[in-house]
Amino acid sequence: MNDMQYAALAMDYKNMMCYICDINTYEILYVNQATKDFFLLESKENAKCYEVFQNETKPCSFCRNHMLQIGQPIHYEKYYKTQNQYLEVEEHLVNIEGRMCRIVFSQDLALQKQKMQRLQIRLSAEETLVRCMQILMQEADTESAVNHILEIVGKFYQASRAYIFENNLKKGVFHNTYEWCEEGVCPYIEKLQDVSLQAIQPWLDKFQEDGEIMIYFTEKMQEVYPDLPLPTGYDEKNIFLVPLMREQEVVGFIGVDNLQANQEQTALLRSMAYFLLNDLDKRRRFQQLEYTSYTDMLTGLQNRNKYLKMLQEYEKHPPKSMGVVFIDVNGMKTINDTHGHSYGDFIIKKIATILRACMGKNIFRIGGDEFVSLSENISETEFAEKVRILREHMQADNEVCVSIGSVWKEGQVHVKEEVFAADELMYEEKQAYYKNLVKEGRSKAHDVV
């Protein structure tokens, strides 16, 4: 086998069409297998190119043989009458053993356009994934980041809805935790809370069998899939679900409803499921760490770390008005020494409960027996009423005894100064309390004498 025969053999294994003809006689010298298949050719003996490819009896009026030069290929779209189709053509002029020949390579434009479209869709999917990952890295707020990603994913698939379900192991239920809806589409998130494990089990079974779920519904989809947890009025044409997996266990899933485009690009949603779960886990661990860093574990109130951080925030952004309450437990050491630390903890928790009920948020346990309440942007009358109710509740409880200092200021508010002033008033009340105890003790001793 010579080189020409090897070349011909190689061309038969390519999908690109190729033929060779003499530019003077128009005689076809070679046709590869792809060309034979496309033009349904059986024999090329003594055939002319214009006869085979254009169904003409003489050379084509649009023939470009005269334009060909050795080493300078020409490219254009060429219409082939026999197939009623345009092909993308590349033509070369070559000298084959003293014979000037034209080598023609051609490709189906429709096929090429389909390949390009598929490539563009894959690139779009990859760009969408990268964009979503950037959002996860850049946006600090979890809800904002996840909702933004669901919007991007939903629009990529031209879907009506994109959402996330997560399980609650303690309750044994699933919650629709996040949802994006196309404009005009009714949200389902409120209807899909506390979905029982039994109701969601059909999805979980399918995840175990198939890894992912794509279902195309008929008009009577509730009859076809009676066990699937679909809300009343659900009328989507299809759904695509991908599980959120943690250690081989399905802990939730991400889904899109009524996909209108890119249905074959399932890899995007699979990748998003992986990255979203990792990011949600990371954010929850951080939130848990932040909670333990800023929460008093005994009372559930905010702790001294959070208190100091709030003071820094108020220095940067002072409120228009501020009411401060400073509380200290009277006789805490005596309580612990006499009744034990468990009873002391009971008293501390009781005071925290009363503070929550009377003062609302921004209550801090800043020491063993010290509490601070900060009420920002509140009127003097409203603050005074809160303090009055707080004192009433504290005095009404026979087990609780505290000293309270409170101040309110409007205008040039310096929170640290207001806290110091409230602390001073609390200290004055505490001194009065202990003086009264001493006085009562002397009176009782005198009565005994």
C-alpha cells in the first residue's frame, strides 16, 4: 500500500467529507466514505463533479476553479442541488503527478451549527456555575446568596421555579427553605413546610435508584404520581431534582420546575447541589460558632463579647435616642454560699426571663450577676414605662432581689457614658439596699434586748 492509499484509508475514517477532481476535465478521482454516505453515491466511474453533486450536464456557472491557487485555499458556503443543502466548503489546488486537481473538504452546516450550539450551551452552563460560585464566596448573607443563585439557575433553565428542600432530623420532616419564582408565578414555599418523611419518601427512593430525577408530567399527573408530595394546584409540565448528599445520606434536594431550555445540561444542577450543600454547611458552622461566641450559655442572652461589639457599633453609628438599664443581683455571693451555685444559676435565669419579657431585645449578661439592657431610638415615655413594669416584676418575685439603674438620653448620645451613668445609679440603689439591711438588722437586735 502506497502513501496515497494510506491517505485514502485515513480519510474514510473521518466524518468530514472529501473528494478530488481534475480541474480541467472535472472528472472525480477520489471520494471518501463520508461523501458517499451523504450524497448516496454508489459509483464514480467517469463521473463529473457537476453531474454527481449538482445534477448538471455541463460545468457549473458558479465554479471557482479559476480562483484556485496552490497554497491558497478558499472557504465559502456552497449549495448542492442534489441534496438541496448548503455545506461549508474548503477547496485546495494541488498538483498530483502532473495533474492539476481540486481537493474539496466540506461539512454539513446544520450539523456544525448544532455542535456549536451545544458547545455554547456547555460554555454557558460552565459560566453560570462559575458565577454562582463567585456569589457564594462574595455574599456574606446566606439567604441573599442562595436566593440569587436560585434565580440564576432558574433563568438558565428558563424554569418557573427553583428551590431547595432540607430535612430536619429532630422533627423528621422536610422544609422548603429557599425558593425563587419567575415573575407572575405563585410561590409554594409557605405550603411546603413540615413535609413529613413519609410524604417525601417517593423522592428519596428515586434518588437512591437514579441519583437524580427528571419527570415529565401528563395532564393527569396526580393520578400518575399519587404519592409525590405536590401542593394543590401544581400544574408544571416537568421537574428536575438533584439530591443534597452528606455522607451517602440524602439531607435535602435542589429542584427546578417547568424547564423550557437546556434540559440536557443536568451537570449544572448536580454541581450546584454539591457546592451549595458545602457552602450551607460552612455557613451554619460559622453561625453556630458566632452564636456560641456571642451568647451566654446559661441564660441564652447575649454575652459580654456581643455587648462590647454593640458598643463599638454605637460609637460608629450613634442612635437618635438611647435608654439604658443596668442591673446587679443583690447578695449573689450569699445566695451561692448559702443555697449552692445551682440555686444561684436558677436566680440568674429567672432574672433573664423577666428582662426578656419587659425589655425585649438587646439584653446582655456582662458579668456573673450583672445585666445591661439597651433600648435604642425609643421615646422617654415609652422607656420609662418599660422600666416601671420591669421594677414591678422584679419586686413581685419573692426569690429575686436586684438593684436597678436607668437613664435615657436623646440627641448627642454616647452610649458608653449612658451605661456608666446607669451603673452609678444602680450602685447608689445597691448602697441604699445594704444600708437598709443594716438598719433593719440593728432594729431587730434592739427589739431583742
